[in-house]
Amino acid sequence: MPDASFASLDRRVHPVRPDLAAESYRGRVPADRFAPGVAMRVAADSVAVRPAPDPARSIDTEALHGEIVTVYEMRGDGWAWGQLETDDYVGYLPADALGPAGAQPTHRVAALRSYRYPEAELKCPPLGLLSMGARVRVTGQATTRGLAFALLEDGSAMVARHLVPLAHRAADWVGVAEAFLGTPYLWGGRTSLGLDCSALIQLAAAAGGLNIPRDTDMQEREAGEQLDITAGLPALARGDLVFWKGHVGIAQGGGTLLHANGHTMSVASEPLAPAVERIARNEWGTVTTVRRPAF
């Protein structure tokens, strides 16, 4: 007998629908059919992931170039339904943004963003713009007028110093988050052209070697050690995460908070105490949780 109902499973991280579910859910949920899924890789610079196959729907998140998506359905209307390997997020995305899984990437973008060129020449019209966290496979190197380029498997090229090996870990993950200062706020966004509060945490933490879930409520449940706030906010260390119901920010140290927010519509740094007071008055209510990630 099935041991789970659709109502009890978070559609953001469980690839199950009444008509279709991942093969791994056979016997757990009642679905018309089950699919093993096909691994595909994001070929676009980035692509929006939505809760329904409708371009008018608000986006849930974005998948970055080079990330793997396990596709359970390729629809006739140009949409694919699948699950992002990076953080298990499930949703619909344009099928033409995907390509074969191919060989494993070797590097990721460590700069906020970097152009991809058709050859090792910065004067060439770029092929695309990849954001921090995007993944590529480097197969060679070239130098043009003293500038080192990494050559990718498709023959394109990127500035080598903008890439790091996948295993590289940033020593100061909060410093990575601070590099996003001024980036526009975008609901569901996950790139350096626009992102939301939880994406800022996820991307920066990943650069430091810590995998954190995508959305605020998930992070509030899982992202590190929970601190006691029954007597008010404790002394916060750099990197502590401050949660509200629906929002999260990073303690920078020195009584400041870094967050992507709808008040400034950007990634901003501001004094913690006034921010807490304003958010309580106008936006998300009181602080609900403080967590200390462990790297």
C-alpha cells in the first residue's frame, strides 16, 4: 500500500504528480505511471524553473549552466518536468534549455559573472554570460596577449581566473555573499543578475563548500546549529543566519546584516537592530530562528 499522500509531500523536492512520479516512488504514492528519469544538463546560461508549464507563473528558482536535471517528462508543448540535482528542486523548465548530460564538469564560475567566448579572444562577440556557480568542463588552455583563457569542451573559452576547480572552497563564504552587494532583488532569482534572500545564502555557502537547501523555510530547518533566542538575539558571529517567516539574512559581524531584500530591492548591508525593527513593523514579523552553519 502507498505510504505517502501527495498532500504530505512537498512538491518542491518530491517529483510526484497524480499522473506521473519518479520510479523511486513506486509503491509509496499512487500515480498513473512512473518514470526512471533521464539525466540532462543545463545548456542555457541559466533557466527559470516554475511550478507549472506556464511562462506567466512566478519562478520558483533558476537552474545554472552545467547543472544536472533529471527529466521525468518531455512534453509536446516544449516544457520539461524534472528535478535539479544540486538541491533536489522540482519543476518545469523549457526543454530547449537542456542538452545531453555528457562528461562531468571540472570547474565552476567563481566570479560574479563571466563571458563565454567562441575562442580565446576577448574582442569576439561573447556566446553567453555565466553566473557564479555555473559549471563547465575545461579541456585546455590558451593565452592571448597575456590573458589566460580556459578552453571548454565545446571549443569556447572563458577567462581562466574567473573559474575554480569544483573542489575549491572559498575561505570566507560571507565575503562571497558580500560580493553580491548591489545585485538587484529578484523573486526566485539565483544568478548575479538578480536573486532572492535564500539564493544569496545558498550560492555563497556552496562556494564555501556547504550545501544548503534552496528556500528559506528549508534553510531554517536544516542550515546548521540552532541558537537560543528565547531571551532575545544572542551575540551573533560572522556567518550566523537570521530568519524571519519568509526571509533570511547573514550576520556580517559588527552589528550589520547582509540580505537580498524587497525594501531596497537589492542585496544590501545595513545595521542589524534597525533592520530587525523595520522588518518586524512592515514586513516579516519578528525573528523566528538563528542558525550557525558548520563548514
